[in-house]
Amino acid sequence: MIIPLLLILMIIGTLIITASALSSLLSLYFEIRYWRSRKKVNRLTNNGNYPWVTVIMPMRGLDQNLRSNVISVLDQDYPGRRSYIFVLDSDDDPAYGIIKDLIKEFNVDASILINRGGGRSKGEALAFALSRAGSDVVVFVDSDALVHRHWLRNLVSSLVNGSGAATTYRFYVPLRRLGLGSLLRASFNMIGITAMQNPVARFTWGWLYGYLEMDIG
């Protein structure tokens, strides 16, 4: 009885690894096709027309690596005007003090909104902040995202040169050590990228995304 069970587990494990490898290869294929077909036009670099951007981050509790995540969002190489809105349910939230200190440390145009009268969903928090944003571009980002320093510039460049909406996608980064579980999770995560690079299945969804609120010329 033990041998057949082990055999079944081995077969299942092999199928999972094979499926994850195939999904990664398929995603890589679509990624290469996408970047080869993309027109290399960058209006922002050519004319310096960087729009005013508001970055909205809903928060609740202490995400893993929260301080580093928020720092990566605040410390952006973006030449245009930037504003930040952090939305919490209460000023008793443990993230409140961290955000307050970081805003002071980086001396950025930022505000902390307490959504006391609203509901408890992320969508309601985003809508609450969105009603107070007056910029040309609005960008949503989650508090568990660690972004690179040119993230905002690249996102807005694609947004202005594209169809009015732009999104980036997440990659799972192991914070301690790289293991089989992290590799499998990252591989299956690539399935979403495959869908986005296919014109038939493409949709605007991601951990980090923005949209153009008005014509910036």
C-alpha cells in the first residue's frame, strides 16, 4: 500500500513540475513576442512632458517587509510632480506610525486618510482616496509590493504612450531563501503574464497599475 501511494505522489509531483516549466516557457515566448512587436516610442523622454501623478496605497496592518516596500514607492526617480495618499481604517493601525515617519523622512507630498465612515474592503478604500486625487494620473499600488526605482517613470511612460491604462505585474520574491515552493509559486504566477501578452486574453489587472485621468497633450 505504501509503494503505490509513493508512486502516485511522485507522478503528481512530476506533473506539477512539468506544468510549471511549460507555463514559464510559454510566458517567456509571449513576453519576447510582445517586446519585439512593441513600438519604441517615448514621448515623455523626448519632450519632458511628465504628468502629475498621485500614488494611492491602501493599508491594513503590518505586511511583511512593509517599511522597505513603502520606501521603494516613495524613493522614485520620477521628474514630474508626485503625490501620495495612504488609506487606513484607523489611526490605531500599527502601520500608521511607520507611514507618518517615512513621509517626514522623505519629505514628499503625501497624506494619510482615515476611512472611518466607509466599509472594510480594499475597493472602498481606493474609491475613498480616488475622490480626493486631483492629478493627471492615478496609480494604485499595494503595501506588499517592492518596486524598483524607475517603476513610476516606466509605468507612466507606457501609460501616456498607450491606450489610457497601464499595468505592471508581480513576481514573488522570497525574502529569506529560495526553495521549491517559491519556484513553483513563481512559475504558476507566470500564467497571468502569458494571458496579458496574448491580445485575445489581455486585461488590465495587476498589483500596480495606473490610468490617465485627463488628456495631457
